[in-house]
Amino acid sequence: MNKLALITGGSRGLGLYLVKKFWSEGYSLIVVVRNVIDKNFFLNQLPKRNKQNFILFSCDLSEIKQVVNLIDRIKSATIQIDVLINNAAIQGPIGKIWENDILEWNRTLNVNLIAPVFLCRGLIPLMKKKSESSIINISGGGATGPRANFTAYATAKAGLVRFSETISEELKFKGIRVNCIAPGAMKTDMLRGILIKKDVAGVSEATKAENIFSKDESTIEKVVNLAIFLASDKSKGITGRLISAIWDNWNEWPSHIKELNNTDAYTLRRITGKDRNLKWGDI
């Protein structure tokens, strides 16, 4: 029986790459998109597989009532989920917090944090136990450090990482792994939005975006490969981590599971004065 992966935000950007890759790896799919689109949009891009199923749902993840309804529909359509990927995200308002549209700020929090929380809460009962299931949450810029002019996005992503760490502890007895992927900058519509609003995004953000679009290579393939790794049995024992698709040597981690589980490396933590040799800062 094919494993089943649920991917949100699957119609474009990273989400569409994830859909294609997981399908090519033999997964049946539940794909969630914001707007109603023809199922053939996907099926025309995917090789025909008689033993794989493709289910498409539309849901505006900023509307929590729709998210609740989505969870009910998923429960009615399937018995078991092997992989849950919370990929859908919006950039939200760009600029100083006091100039942001607070309704858009809240909408960003709903899509990037609250909806993933609801989906995890509602769908965990459908997931296999004994280290056979995996939750993968896509992090983003601002999760590990301040990101001026992107308060909504950064706040939501930081919250998503801490949420993931926390439920990874709660799910250890079930054997369900929970990890976050730090994807790095990718050539997507979200990054292009920074260039459109570079006057309020700031020089640093605009320059980074311009540099990414000027390069031929893309990091999306690295992100997709990491997602496949975290969904597979190769990542057994790896949970509660924030993993960079670009900078972390995650292929080697399975050989160091015991050491990894005895450290707080690749997690969000407070830095104390002692950590920076500031002897005057701590008691």
C-alpha cells in the first residue's frame, strides 16, 4: 500500500515541487490549495500511476472555519496519513509594524501558524505510530533572528518552530517525528514580492532578493530532497529539529542519532552571557 502525504500550498512554488517529488517517489497525495482549480492542473504534470491516488481540496487557510471544515473532509476521505507537510504560507504586510494593516498581519499569522497548528491537532490521530509517520513544517526568514519590516511573517515562523519542538516531545511516545525545514531564499513569487515592495522591505532584503534572482541555481531541489529524507525511514530518531536545507549536513545525521539526541543543536534556544564569554551578565 502506498504511503500517503498531505501537502498544503501545493499549486505553485515550493509546494508544487513537493507534489511532483513525492508523487515520483510513489506517494499517494492529498493536496490542499487556496483557490478552486481543476484537478487536471496537477494530473497533466504528473506521470500516470495506477496504484497512486490523488485527492485535491481547496481551503483558504486564513479562515479558521474553513480549516476546521477541511480537517473534517480529510477525515472522511482517508483512514491514515503518513506524512503531513505544512508548506502553505503568505508573506504578509511588509514595512514597519505601526504602518502594517493589522487585519493582514493577523491573516498572516493564521495561514503561517494557526492553520498548521489546527492541521496537526486534527490529523495526528490519523497518523501511524512506531516511527512511521512524519510532520514537516516549513520555516522561513525571521524564525531564528529579528527580521525588520517582516514582523508578521517572522513572528509566525518563529512560533511554528517552537510549536514543532514542543509537539515533538508530546509525540515521542507515538513515534511520530516532527521537524522544521529552513529552506533559505528561493526563486518564488513570495521572494519576488520583496522586489515589488523594496522601498518598504529595506535595502538588505531587496539586495538579497535581487542576488537570488540573478543566480542560475535554485535551492528548491535541496529543500525537496530534505523533505523526502524527513518523510522516509532514513530519518528515524530525528525529531524536534530545525534543519537548514542548504547548510546542514543532514545526510550524515542518521549515523549520529545518539549524539544528536543528547544535544540541543539545531533547535531554538536562548543565548546567555556565558555562551558569549560575558562574565558580567549572569549570576
